[in-house]
Amino acid sequence: MAILKFRLPFIAIFAFMLLLLVSCKQKKIILKSPPHYNFSEVFEHKLDLKLKEISGLAWDTKKDEFIAHYDESGKLFFLDRETKAIKSEYVFGGKGDYEDVALVGDVPYILRSDGVITKFIKDSANKAYGEEVGKLTIAGPNDFETMYYDSSRKALVVICKNCEMDDKASVSAFAFYLDSIGFDNKPLYRIDAKAVEAMSPKKTSKFQPSAAAIHPVLNKLFIISSASNLLVIADLNGKPESAFALSKKLFPQPEGLTFKSKGDMYISNEGVNAKGNILRFIYKP
């Protein structure tokens, strides 16, 4: 009887621990790729250490080259289309928190985190400089990481990362009209962050855009949120249509996004204990 009294509590404890382990086991999440792409088929280009903290990426169709910039310095880098090696670099401003670059025609515009937009100018003597062309003046504090060009609106569109006017349920976007009024302080649209959360295949932190671009074939807005490891596809008014989880291994810190004219997608990652990189994903109609 003494042996039985010893075994029963031991069996009960073992059964309880087994049940606890099973109940605590995380649900396996299958990461899906967005339509027309396959995240398991990727081409990686590691970047020069000068671009370890690459924060913005654009493709110049006319000049057949990539344009990128470093997060904390006012330098613009022009990269070889194949190797992604630095072909040339120019200073356009002083130190600052520069977050994104977008092309209007073949003219680069750079976004600073406080909502300032700088135009990159290179004269006939190959001398380069930056000209501040606009600043979003809304009640703050505010933080911006994302800017893209919308040709249908003839405007650069800046999306909040963290803006005082937003709550957990929404993310605002603002238009900068280059040829007319400049910034419109009234939001162009608001992204429903709760809808993004509902579409996400896994529980995430708040949706905080870090890069965006309009797909040249699908005419959809692709938005990356590095903080929540998501790629969101929306219409051009910011209405979310689908969301895809990004693997931390493949996308350690995605902060740049651009497309070539036939739909190939390029995403840049800041270097996390490694060099920064640019990932290429082939568009499949």
C-alpha cells in the first residue's frame, strides 16, 4: 500500500505536466506568399557596409539603376542594377533621420522622419545638393517612415508610422502635391488598422508602415510594416484587402520597397548583425 500511495501522486504529476506542455505548444503558422510571388524563391544581394542601415529604395526605370539612402546621413547612393554595388554617392543634406526615397520621373525625393521632404538636385556640372520643398505641419509629435509617388494623383503620399492624431484603430496618410498646393494637412485617407489586424495570419503589434509602393501591373498599394512583420495589399485609397506575415529570418528589418515595370519586387533590409541586403522576388502573371 505504501508503494501505491507513492506511485499515484507521481503519475498524477506526470500527467499534469504532459497536459501543460501540450496546451502550451504554439500553433504552427504557415507563411503564405502574396499572389504572383513566392517567398521561398528569393535572390539576395548583400550590400556595401555604407548601406548597412539602408532605409529607402527606389528603381529608376529611365537610368536603369537603383537608388538608396542611409538612415542617419544625408547621402544618396546609386546602385548597379545587377550587382547592387555602389556606382556613385552624393551628399544632399546634413545628419538626420532620413526614412524613404521616391522618384517623380527621374528626380529623387527624400523623406525625413519629421515630415520634411527634400528634393535631390544635380546640376550640369554634376554638383549635387538638396532643396527642402515641404514640411507636413500637423499637431505632433509625429513619426514618418513611408513615402511613395502616386501618378494618378500627381502627389507624393506620406504615411504615418506614429502620429498623434491617430489611435490604435487607424493610420493616416497625407498628400504632397508637387505642382500646386504642396502638403494638404487633411488626411488623404486613413488605413483601418483593426482590419489589418483581423486579416493578419498571426497576432502582431500595431501596424506601423515602414515602406510602400504602387504595384505597376496590379495597380495595388503594397505596404510593409517592419514592426509587425507584415506585408499588406490595399487599394489606392488605403483600404486593406489582404495581409501576409513576413518571416523574421528572411526579413529581419524590411524598410525599403520598390518594383520594376514588369512587376519584380525588391525589398531591402537593414543589417541586423550582418550586412544590409536587397531581396528580389520575380513576378509571375
